[in-house]
Amino acid sequence: MSAVSDRLPAFPWDKLEPYKKTAAAHPDGIVDLSVGTPVDPVPEHVQKALIAAADSPGYPTVWGTPELRDALTRWVEHRLGAREVTHRHVLPVVGSKELVAWLPTQLGLGPGDQVAYPRLAYPTYEVGARLARADHVAYDDPTELDPARLKLLWLNSPSNPTGRVLPKEELTRIVAWAREHGVLVLSDECYLELGWEADPVSVLHPDVNGGSYDGIVAVHSLSKRSNLAGYRAAFLAGDPAVLGPLLEIRKHGGMMTSAPTQAAVVAALGDDEHVRVQRERYAARRTALRDALLAHGFRIEHSEASLYLWATRDESCWDTVAHLADHGILVAPGDFYGPAGDRFVRVALTATDERVRAAVTRLTS
């Protein structure tokens, strides 16, 4: 029973527990800016859609209802600028983390195959490779990798943890290189609607892919844009030659988004106003926290998009975590995302306005 778990690294968040206790002992309570979990309400019309679909006694379909697929294709064209998107180009999934963790296995990758991801990255990219017994490699520029064994190339723009956005020209260059070498590109774009100092572009945009979806798939989530992390709502869009076999595999595995969640996703993707309102909330929190961190002696790099500030005091990330914990503020150490982050911390914008004000007061007083 331990054979699978033995392939995995230690769960990193457990290491934060002592610092969480320190922060929680602050007289005014903890300000938790570590895990990027939404704290604002689910939009009312989305809740109503979920409730209206609550009487769903039958099994949902893995591919989703026609209404869901219509909503996905409309959104991909409207928001990402993609063209001629059909139902064959989309596939709902049970949250994006599940997809990232199990995709190499579902693609049939294994020993001798290689999965690549950014030098600073969401840890689940590596976990997915380990679960499949595939090799894994971190990159600065993926086009400098040896493509001989490379089967799956993860892109992540905007980045978690750094907030870096890959320019359109860079995406175009990477996609062309991957196609030349027969490498499948998976672009994690879950933070695409949260650009602040840059306008993130999808690999599905024709300026990037030349009007073809061959060899490219984008990953999108409603967790952050619509506060639906608790609903587990995400989807893939891109190459039907990839999504078709994945659909068949997921049918056999029973990987179904619940029927009420499917209805909620239709409502969420059909409305832009709640996204605008949520963006304004995050923008205000970002400005307040950024100014306070700079005033406290931090330097912030990248962070032009996403829900995080990538900050450093030019010391060990764990010294910074301890320093902020003494102020009642909990953040994520940068080495959770790779050794290159060992002098940074990731500061999430996902706290209530009241808790953000408390953090600002502590950092500036």
C-alpha cells in the first residue's frame, strides 16, 4: 500500500504548522496569506443555479451536459480569442489539481518518458510525473531542453507562484518548438483573468498557435475567477486528438463533475460582471499589501498577474516566514515551489478586506 505514496515528496504544507501556531498567537489573530483559497462569497446567481439543479438523482456525464459544453466553447471564443471551437475541443474536469496530478498517467506516460515544468512551479506538476513513474525536469527556457524523451511540457502563465506572464511572442516560439519536436504542450492558465500589469494571452489564441490546436491544450479553472474552489470546477480546451482519448479514459474512471456543479459553471461562465467585481477586490488588496511590503523593506519581483506577490528580504525564505509569523502573518515559503525560490515568499491576496487591513497595519506600524 505504500508503493505509490513512497514516490511522492513530503507534503510541504505540514512544515508550516509551527509558524501557523506562532502567527495565531498574535493578540489580533492570524492573517493567513499562505494558501490561495478564496474567501469571498460565491456569486448569488451561481448559488441559485446550483440549488436549482440540486435534485439530480441520476449520474452526470463525464463530458458534461450540452449546455455546459456550449458555455465552455462560448467562453473560450469570447474570452480567449479562440476560433471555431466545438464540443470536441472542450472537456470538463473535477478541479484543475486532479487533472494536473493524474494527466501523465492518463496520457500513458511512464518510465523513460519525461515531464517538464517551470523552474519555479506549482508542486503538483512534479507529483503528476512521479505518480506516473515518469522522469521530471525543471526548466528556465523549455526550448533548451533535450526533446528526445520529453512527452509533456507544462507552461504556466500567469505563474503560480511568481505571477510572471509569458509574452505572446515567447508563447508562440515555445509552441512552434514543441510542435517541431512532437511534444504535447499543456498550458495552465488558471489565473489568466487576473492580469494587473500585463495582459495574459492563451495558447489557444490564433496569434500564438497559427489557428491550429494541434498539440496544445489549455487548463482553466473557476476557483479564483468565480470563487468556486469548493465546487471543484475546471475544464480543458484544445486539441481534440488529446481530449477524445482523455474523455474515454475518464468515462472508465468515473471522473464526473457533479450535475449541480455543471449547472453552476454554466451560470458563472455566462456572466462577466461578477468577475469584474472580484477583480476589483483583489486589485485593492494587492495594492494595499504591495505598498505595505515595500514599506517594510521587501522587494517584489514579477507579480504582474495572478493572486500572489513574490516577495523577498534577500534572506532564507524560512527566516522571512518566521519574521512575518512574529507579526501574526502567515505566508508560503518560496522553496515550496522549487529550490530557486529559497529566498522568496509567496504572499496570497486571498484574505478578507479586514484581515488585509490588519496585515497592512502590522507591516507599517
